[in-house]
Amino acid sequence: IIFLGVTLSGVIEIFPMINDYKLEMKDRPKYDAVEWVARHTRPEAIFISSNGFFNPAALAGRKLYCGYSYHPWSMGYPIYQREQTVLQLFSPDAKKAAICQVLRQVGIDYVLIGPGKGDWPERLDAQKSDFIQNWQPAYVSKEDVKIYNVADQCR
């Protein structure tokens, strides 16, 4: 009975292996933005980002102020307050002076905005933010990931 149960439960594991080719996840050194983050930022640098899944900063081993909600929530971080801060910073109404004040207050070193709308919070559209409209990125990857250095922008 145990052998039959183990065998049947193992069948379920075949499907991820069969479908593995359908989702390509680039990592260092194939993902240009991950490579840049790893080479040009301090290991203790903190990023705020418009996306949580497959985030270049996280893939490079850097800290995220607020990544995909489940992970920081499970570690006891105040995720709901952090999500509100992210929404505030990426709001189209937020202006540079107020943004810089909040970024300094919470200790953010870099802002990372991926192409497209982003994947969290659902109300977030970073492409309409002041970062995209008025800030100069420190780096733009081949994949159109924009990275902004807070120290350079908030003098």
C-alpha cells in the first residue's frame, strides 16, 4: 500500500518536468539587469520595485523593501504598511521632493522598474510614476528594466 501511494504521488511530479520548457527564467549572467545589480550595487543595498516575481534585485541577492507579499509577510514584516508606501511612491500624483523624503526615511538605495505594468500590488502602474516621467535612470537593461540610484536623484 505504501509503495502504491509513493508511486502514484510521484506521477504528479512528472508534469512540472514535462512543462518546464514553457517558462524561461533568466538568471545571472543571462539576465542583463541581474548582472548589473550584482556588479554595481553593494550586497546590503535595499531596492524598491514595481514587481515581485523574478525580480532582478532579488535574483542578484539584494534586499527588497517589499517583494511578493507572501515572503515578507511570513517573516513578520509589516507588509500591508509597506505596500501602502509602494503605492504612494509609484502613484502618478507623487512628486520628487515627497518621494525622496519617503525613500530616505525608509532607507531605500535603488528603485527598480520593470517593463510593463508590474505584477503587484494590482493597483500599481509604475509606468505612470514620476520615476519614469522625470528621473534619470542609472541603468537601463536590454530587457528595459530601469534602475534609479536614490542617492544620485535625491541630492
